[in-house]
Amino acid sequence: MDVRVVIKTDKQTIIDAKKLAASKKISLSKMFESYLRDLVDGKVDLIIHGK
């Protein structure tokens, strides 16, 4: 079951993320889903870029 999620971030981050996803020939949604799955499975560590 797919669930819709709303993410709030700056415009340039979305532009850059869409370019990255396109370069990998996947959708931004699939890229985000894959990253979240890797976080949950412990395959990657959470990195928070703060102000």
C-alpha cells in the first residue's frame, strides 16, 4: 500500500534531488523510498545537516 507524504524543504534541495534521481533513471519518490528503507534496515546512518 502506497502512502502519500508531504515533505517541506527548500526549493534548491528539491531541484538538486530531482536531478540526482533523473541521473539514476528513477523517480524522486523511489529514491526517497529506497533511502528510508536503508535507514530502517540499518544500511546507512542518519545524517542531519542543520543550521
